[in-house]
Amino acid sequence: MIKSPEDLKRLREEAKSLTGIRAGQGVEIIVGMGTCGIAAGAREVMSAILEELSKREMADIRVTQTGCIGMCEKEVLVDIVRPGEKRITYGNVKPQDVSRIMTSHVINGQIVEDLVVAKLD
């Protein structure tokens, strides 16, 4: 039961740790889920990402979605944001590419160059 602001703060911190969301920490994966992305298979790619994270027990990775960013011909787009590194956008991602992206880039920090469509600061 919440009886004070301290109780609310404690509950908030507990919820953050359970969901793996910590401000300014960890890796973020962003999947393009605009109409063009969905038509190209973004739902299947998102499912593959969530399955891979679950299989590897990687609860500290934040997965979000975004709308169309104007590179429809490159869909499905997946961005990987690692703290202190450039934001990498992968294009034409298929569900079978997810394991390689997770192993190489998310875990080991090695960019999968053949799928890269953009590198942003």
C-alpha cells in the first residue's frame, strides 16, 4: 500500500527494475511499425526480437516501436542504440536476421555491415 511519496518512489524503482527500463542505461531496439513496415513484415521481426530476448533472458533491453521515417523501400527497419555509440539502422531485416543482429551487435558490439542502411550520431 502506498502511504507516502517515499513508498511511491520505491514502488516506481521496483517496477523499473522488473521491466529492465533504466533511464540512460542499456541497449534500445527500435522497430519501424508504420504501415509500410507492417506490410513488409515488421510484426514478424518484432516477434522474433522478443522471442530472442526471452530465450537469452535479456530483460535489460528496451524494445520500442516507431512510425514511418521515410525509407519505405528499406523496410523492415530496426535501429540498435547502444550507450555511447552511434545509432545503427538496419534495413530489409527479416526474422531470420534477428539472431545474427542480436549476437553480433547487441551482445558483442560488432555491427552487421551488410544490413546497415544508416549510422547516426
